[in-house]
Amino acid sequence: MNSSGKQNTPVYKLGRIPFTVEDSDQTFRDELNVLLPKSPDSAKESVSKLTTLRALQNHIYEMHDDCLWLDAGCLITPNGKKILIIGRSGAGKSTTTMALALGYDWKVVAEDILLIDYQNDLLITYGAPFSLKPGTVELLRDSIGQVPDPIIGGEWSPLGKMVAPSGQSAYFDVSIVFTRNYDQPAFRINTLTPAEFLRKCLPVSNILRMKGAGEKLLEYVSAGQCLEIEDGTVSERLDKILQLLQ
């Protein structure tokens, strides 16, 4: 590729990593141009031989190997309060995060995996697209009367005003774990101590592999309320979260 071609190659940014994507077909490049945030920075990495958005995101996640990560959504309310929502896959955290962003203008730090620079107590905004599972559009329509647009290949990107600026403090006002009881489902809300919340984070994080990360996360969630929300519809969960963060 000549020098002018290199200058025209888009630079994307996920988390702290500006990068270019090389050796990809035109369809994939078109998807990236719609779904990924652009960066004015010079590219630090050149990514090639990856043909799916999910593989690309996972590759860039791995470059943040000094960070604490959680399977979590994270949002900031219009009045600046921060909410952390952890949960296993299928617990509903991504749908709830999307509903709060679309329906209530909450800013998104992360919707699926939250990265924390725990050496500096800062959240890293990771502007990756939302991956819509089957039934998500219907759940959003029923709960907030809105659906994301455009959806490309099952992905939707909250680019622009919905993305929170990076570098927010890692201290949370409300920390919630979503759980499901498939045998006897019932909408329940349980108050947790920070230590109980931390234990529920262990299976959905890299805490045990990062020196000092557990102590740091305990400090972050001790700044506010810790809760477990079990089962419930999207609307029931939204009502409770809005009540907590009024």
C-alpha cells in the first residue's frame, strides 16, 4: 500500500488502543466504519487476518492485560451517578444497559465487559457495539418503546452522545448483580455487603489473577449500595434501578 493509502486507512479506538484493520474485505470494512468509534490518534497497532467483529474485539481486549475486567455493564446517569451491573451471560445485563441508554439517556461506559485501570482508579470506556441476542429487540420495544437503529449483523453501536467519556472515577454509587433462578423464578431484591458483592464477582472477572484487584474492587463498591436483583422482567428491573438512582 502506498503512503497516501496508509493515510486514508481509518484509525479506530477501543479502550486505550488506537488501531487500523488491514487485509479485510470491503464488506467487513464497511461494517467497521459504521460500528466502531474512530480515533484522531495515530494507530498503535495494526490488526490483520481477523474477519469477524467479535474476534477483533477479543483481540483488542487482550491488549488491556494490565486491567481488571468484569462481565458487566456500566453506565453514568445524567446527574453523574455511576452504576455497575454484573452477571453471567444471559442474566440480562446487556439488555438493561441498552434500555437505560436508549430510553433514559444514560451514558455507556461498557455493556458486556468493563475494563478498570485499577492502578489509577479509572474506568476505561470501551465503545464496542452491543451484540443483540434473539428476542432483545422485542424486550426493548416492550419495556421502553424504542429499538436500536441501525442493526448490522446483529450488532448496534451506541456511538456519539450515548458513549461516556473515558477516565471516569472507578467508585460506584450502585453496584448490582443480576441472577436467575430457573427452578423457581421470582422478582427479588437482596441487599449485599461489599464483601458479598465481591465474592459474586469472582466467577465473572479476572480478580484472582490480578494482584491487589480484589482489594481495589472492594473499595470501589463500598462507596455506594450493593444489591442482588434476582429474576424479574426488564421493566421491573428498570423501575428499581431508576428508583435507586433518582
